[in-house]
Amino acid sequence: MPSVVGLLEQHELAARRRVDELREEADRVQAELAAAEEEWQEWVIARRRVDTVLAPDSGTSAETEVADDPRNADAPSTPREAAKPKSQVPVWHEGLAWSALSVDYQRILKALADRARLGQGPLTCQEMAAGFGMDVVPARVEALRSKAKRLVARGWLAEPAPGRFTLARGVSGPGGGS
């Protein structure tokens, strides 16, 4: 008759082997995912380059800064007053309307304006992602962080502490930039 400890060791060994197999499979899938995402990014960049070259009023690539999230690249563009998703982020100045920014950037500004209106402090990118109903995963958070950092560099936002964002001094509600 096998001992209880011996049976437990057999089950433990079987469970450990299963965990090791799953980890190897997960590593393989992660590697495939990374390669597929890289290929996808390359195709998105290629299409953006062709769009830039073929656009009738195209500027130089140094003048145009595109949105970071390639998931938005496949969205059909619709004519509207606000900037398109692949538009540049202008440097903020007194009187510049929020409509000069794409919807993604306007959403960040609106969230921070609401916090300022309620007398709440700065917001992290994780908090923004959760507030926007996004999955709080590194890819989404980093995409938001990239956009927020770009808004800081252009004078729309301030970063009083690392990773914490608020509206820059002088920037107010969505009616205008003043």
C-alpha cells in the first residue's frame, strides 16, 4: 500500500510538470505575440508613410506627429472640426481650442479638467485608463502615458510629480484653451 506522503509527492510532481509545460507554452505564445505585434507595427508605419506621401497637403515628417495607438490607425477617418486621429499636437497658447486636438487627447484633457473642477489632485495614467473603461494593462497605460507626456511637452498638461498629470496653468475647460 502506497504511503500518503508518496501519493502527495506524485501529485505534486505531476502538478509541477503541468505548470512547467504551461509556462513554456505561455513563453512561446508571448514570443509569437511580440513578433506579430512588431510585424503589425511595421505595416501600420508603412501605411502611415504612404498616407503621408500621398496626402495632397502633406507636410514633412518632422512637422507631423502621429498618434501612438495603432488600433486607431484602422478607424475610418470622418470629416469633422476636430483634428483627425493622426494629427499633430500643437503647442498650447492662449485661446487655442481643444478641438485642435484629436478625440483621444481631448478625452485626457476632459478627465483632468473634471478633476480640477472638483478640486481633486493630479491623475495617473492607470487611473485614467480605469476611468476611460480600458483594461488597465501595460500596453494601454503606456499609450496613455505617451499621449500625456506629449501634452506636457506641448504645454497642455503639467506633471507636478513623476507619472501624475494635471492641466497646465492657463489651460481650462473644453470651450477653449484659455
